[in-house]
Amino acid sequence: MTGPSGIRLDTVSRSFKGRGTTVQALDNVSLDCPAGSFTALIGPSGCGKSTLLRLALGLDQADSGEVSIAGLAPMDAARAGMTGVAFQDAALMPWRSVEDNIALPLDVLGQPRRDNAAKIASLIDLVGLAGFEKALPGELSGGMRQRVAIARSLVTNPQVLFLDEPFGALDQILRRQMNVELQRIWIASRATTLLVTHGIDEAVFLADRVAVMQSKPGRITRIIDIPLMRPRGPDVFTSAEFHRLEDEIAGALNGH
Amino acid sequence: MATETIAARGSSLRTWLVLLIIWEICGRLQLIASGALPAPSSILMRLWIDRADYPPHILATLEGAGVGFLIGNGIAVAAGVLFALFPMAARLGRGVNIALFALPAIAISPLLVLTFSDMTPRIILAAIGCYFVTMSSTVTGISQTDQRMIEVIRAYGGGRWKILVLAQMRSALPAILSGLRIAAPNAVLGSILAEFGGGGRYGLGVYLIGSLGRAEPDRLWGIGLAATLIAGLAYAVFSLIALRFTGATKAVTVPATAPGGATMSWPLWLRLLLSTGSVVIPIALWWLLLIAMGTPAMIAKTPLGLFEYLFLQPNSQASQMKLLAALGQTLPLTIAGMALGIAFAFGLALMSVLRPGIIRGFMPVALVTQTMPLVALTPLLVLILGRGPSLILWITISVTFFPAFVTMAQGLSMVPRAALDVPRAYGASLFTQLRLVSVPASLPYLFAATRLAVPRALLGVMIAEWLATGTGLGNLLNQSRGYLDYGMIWAVAVVSVLLSVVFYQCVVLIERPVLARRGMRAAQ
Ligand SMILES: Nc1ncnc2c1ncn2[C@@H]1O[C@H](COP(=O)(O)OP(=O)(O)OP(=O)(O)O)[C@@H](O)[C@H]1O
Ligand SMILES: [Mg+2]
């Protein structure tokens, strides 16, 4: 079913045993992201979005069900350098400069940094941090740190990209800018992308499909296709079709 | 901020000046114990007169301490990494670790001197003095690495090795450095204790022993000062390096991910096996070492030989009685001194959060009480405090206090900025900040400090008993040395190790459920 770089989750369940209680974070969730597609995952806080992402990255094991990236086990795909990820938490190393933090995946994968110097510089430019190359994370604002994490997720030219609320700490204007930039990068690279977001407008603007989740237990209740033409410009935000889709997603989130 | 710092520095300078002047007056007028506390000026004068004597002694002590420091810490860091990465190895090695930590240096120094020649006993004792502190801070540093960073590395397929190299070693660096700065004075102390045991013509310990009989307090103080200076310098160097690294390492946000802990899910049989192993290994090592070194059986007691000495020989009964009587004198004072030392350290560490100036002002004082080799200090303290239990109590407090203070101050300084920002944003008073953030966050360090304190307290009591009060285990050790009663020396050494281990395990038993309830993990 999955193409060369698709994401596939097949009836995946994951529960957590807390202090005396059990949380069903994911209950029989199936999701198929074809190669080169852009899927947005939206749902109330605590519904299991980050959990789903961690399973797809191989950071956590499902209780039951199958997860594969490009037909490989998640960890094997990661080792092959196919994936990129930006976590909800920037999770930067406080002793590494902006530049060095962005280069971390290269260090992990054992790719020489020299060959990628230009790439790193252009990513720093892209996320608007030129001039802060040598700064330490402790000297940056929350939004700036998040932008470092976004740049880091792109440094390996990933074929599969996971983004967990990457723009959560950005202001609305910067967020729109980053949305446009992300779309540009995505069109150029056609990486299979799974974006977790709380912004309905962001989801509609960026995605081919929006998967809506509900909690208790965590599950995907609807998948809504976004048939808007690409590339989508900033004017799309005001179109009637855009608003209709937004309303449809809002309805799905409210359980209609 | 800057003016605050300068003001704090100025005030601590003032404190020092005042103390120095009071000391000078007391010394000049022979106010304290009729001249047991000489004036700083006469100590300096004597140092100047003796200046030609010092270099060979200082060099010899530096050599023993330095080589021991390198060897001990090299082994310690390697072992720490091993233990942090493989919980099973940590469980198996626990027995050896605690035994090495609890090994009373004064008890084995005579045995070492009989077995080895010149520098070796000093190097061994210095290395042993470093090992536990550095090993455990390496484990702490590595296991407290921010889980989020580890996840990023794992997300890119990084394995154990990459995680160790890219995240854990670097994030453990401040902890390791703070371990090294405690280890540095320990190495000096270890070397000097070995020098007391005899062997070799040079070394500050040799010099001190030689001057001990001659009722010249100013020379004793001079030698003590020289030893303190060496230890203090070593401490300062590592503090400076640590300061440079801690600043950049402090996490900006609080990790929300619970630290992973697979160890609790081990099956019962495995846990039993590992526990047994951890007890058997040190005993096996003890046995093997004696065989490997070929020490004469008269001096070297194997576990079997010791059992024979304590239970099977005609005078075993008498030996047992002596040992129990000594224990009865040593135990209560150890517990009391330790409790006071830790309470004092905890209070001061908390105060240092409110008033960072305290660390700057107080650290040097704490350092002096710590690095002033106890053996040099004890005769002087005897003259001032007398030979009663209060002397033992004071000495024990001062040995326990310093490492506990450093451990807890370090723990508190690692509390992330964001964790303090939240209550501060709601206008919480400093006290509320302490109660809500600093105290809970420092709990793992309080327990770790307590575990660290146990054997030190015992060592402090024994040194004081040996040199001053003539009671308890310390005295028994000294007497047995005189009577060439090697069985008893071994018995005291083993009993004091066992005592430390029992104490240590008691702390662990309390620590586990308390930390588990708060979703925290023990700082090794
Ligand atoms: N390691 C864990 N241990 C225990 N429970 C967990 C763990 N990780 C997640 N959970 C629980 O699983 C559920 C889903 O968590 P998850 O982080 O996936 O939510 P989310 O959809 O990403 O929420 P948000 O939008 O707020 O980030 C929550 O109820 C959470 O309490
Ligand atoms: Mg989340």
C-alpha cells in the first residue's frame, strides 16, 4: 500500500498506566499517509497526537498494531536518515550554539558537517535567525528556540517529516510567514509530512488532508480532504472555500 | 546585579578581615587554651623560618596525591559511565563501590605500608579517596540528562553510544567537575593519611608527625596551612572550570518527560542474583587481592582467617567483647554528628539560594574546615575543646558538612530557570519559592548527600577517637596497631565498612519510596 516514503499506522493502540489509572492514549488508530502527501493532525489537547508521532518515530512501542515508514520499521527508517522531526518542546542542547544545534542530526547520522555548511547557513536564514549563529539557546526567546528546532528538522533533507506544533510559540504574523515558507519547502522537497497543530487555519492552508482526533480514548474520527490548489498564497486565507473547510473541521472537532 | 556582586564580595572580605584580626588578638594574648591557637603573624613567621624544609615535603605529598588523583578519577569516570549505561553492572558493583567508599583510610594505611613500598600506599589511598565521589557524580550527571535531548538523538536513529557522546557526557560534565573538586582535597587527605602510616622520609604528613611531639603549635598550624592551601587550590581550579560549564548547561525549560526506569521491572530471581553478586564480589576481591599480593598470612587476614580470629580462637570471646564495647561508644556519636552536619548543610544550601553571597562568603570557611587535615587539626582542637565527646561531635559535623553542602548547593543551582519563574511570576516570596520549587527539586540531592555523609562521619569519629579521646573503634584500632594485633585491625576495618553499608542501605530504603512518590529518580 505505502509508496517509497509513506507513513502507515495500522490499528495501533497505546495505553499508559499512571498512578492507579490507565489512559488509553490511542485506540485502534489507522492512518495512511501516501508518499509526498501532507497530512495535518488536529485534536483537543491530550488526545494522543504526540503519542502517535512518537510511535511513528520509533521512540515508543505500540501495545498492538503495526507502524511502518516507507515499509521499514520506524527505527530503521530513522537510521537511514530518511526522517526529520521537530518536537513540541524545542529540546535544544543548552551548550550547543544555534548552528551546532541545527547540525545535531548530522552528527548523529555521522554525516560530515563540512558538506552541509551552506545548507545550515541557508536554514538559519530561512527561519530568520541570521546573526544568531553563535548564540546559545539560553540567550534566545521561546519562539526563536522553536525556529531553531524547525531548522534542525530540515537539515538532513528528510523524505519524511514530523512536526509537532512547530509554530506554537510564534506570533500570528511570523506564523503565517513560516506557513508560507514551509509550503515552499514542501513543494520543493515533496517530503511526506505529518504536522500536528492546534491551528485550524494552519491545517487547511498547509495540508492535503486533515485528520481530526478525539480523546478518551484517543482516536481519529474524521479525515477531511483539502482540495485547494497549490501553491497557496496568503490570499487563500480569505477565500470562501477556505472558510467552508475551516467550519467543517471545527464541526468535526466538536463531534459533528 | 553587578553592584550587588561587588557589595557581596566586599562584605565577605570584611568578614574575613574581622576574623583575622580577632584571631591575631587571641593569639597574641594567648587567650585560647593558653597558646594552642597561635596568632597568624607568628604562624607566618614560623613558616618563613622553616621555608627551606617545605619544598621536598610538599612535592612528595603532591606527587602521591596527584598520581592518585589521576588514577582514581580515571577509573571512577570509566566506572561511572559503565554503571550509568548498564543498570545491571551498577547493581553488581554496588557492594564494591560502597566498600571502597566506606573503607576507613586510617584502618588500612598501616596494612598498606606493610605491604607496599614508598609512594604506592599514598597513591592507593589518594585514589580510593577520589573514586567514590567522582564515580557517583558521573552516574548522577549521566542519568539526569534531559530526556528530551536523548529523544532527539534517538529520533535520528542514534544508539547508546551517540547518546553518550553527544548528550550524556557533556551534560554530566558539571556534575563530574563538582565531583572532582571534592575529590581533589580528598586526594591530599588520602596521601597525608598514608604518610602517617609511615614509610618515606618526605611528605607533609611525615613532617607533621615529626613535629607532633614538640609542642610547637605554630609549626603544626603552618603545616596544616600548607596542606590546606594545596587542597584549596586544587578545589578552586575545578570550581572555576565547573563555573564555566554550568552556566551554559542549565536547561532553559523543565523537562516534562518522566525519566525512564526499566530497572524496577526486573524479575525477582534476577534481583536476588544481583544482590548476592554484589555482596560476594567485594569479599572475593579481598581474598583474591591478598593472594595476588602474597602478603604474609600473619598480617593479611582472609575472610576465613578473620572468622577464625573472631569466633574460633580461645581469646575470641575477649576480642568480641572489646569490639562490641568500642562500637557502643562510636555509634551514637556518629549518628548525632552526621544528623547535625547534614541539617546544617541543608539549611545553608537553602539560604544560599536566597543569598548567593553566602556561597562565596562561606565556601572558603567550609573548605578550610574540610581540607585542614583532620589529623593536624585534632591536636589543636583537643587543646581548645578538651578530650570530651563534644570534640568528636565537632569534628564529625565538620567532615560531614562540607561534601553535603557542595552536593546540595550544586543540586539547587541546577534547578531550571523556568521552574523558578512560574512561582516568581505569581509574586511568590523567596520562602515560597524555596518551598514550592527548590526544596522538592533538591530532594534527590539531599538523599545523595546523606548517603555520602555516612562513611565520612564514621571516619571523622574514628580519627578523633584515635588521636584524642582514646575511646571507641578508633582507639581500638590504634591499640591493636601497638600490640601488632592484626586480627583486630582487620576486624575494625571490616566492621566499620559493614556499619557504613548498613547505614547506607537504610538511607536507600527511605529514599526510594519518597522519590518514587514524587516521580523522581535517585541521584546516584
Ligand atoms: N509517558 C507517558 N506516561 C503516562 N501518560 C502519558 C505519557 N505520554 C502521554 N501520556 C498520556 O497520553 C495522553 C495523550 O498524550 P499526548 O502527549 O499524545 O497528547 P497530545 O495530543 O500531544 O496533547 P497536546 O496537544 O496537549 O500536546 C495524555 O492523556 C497523557 O496524559
Ligand atoms: Mg503534544
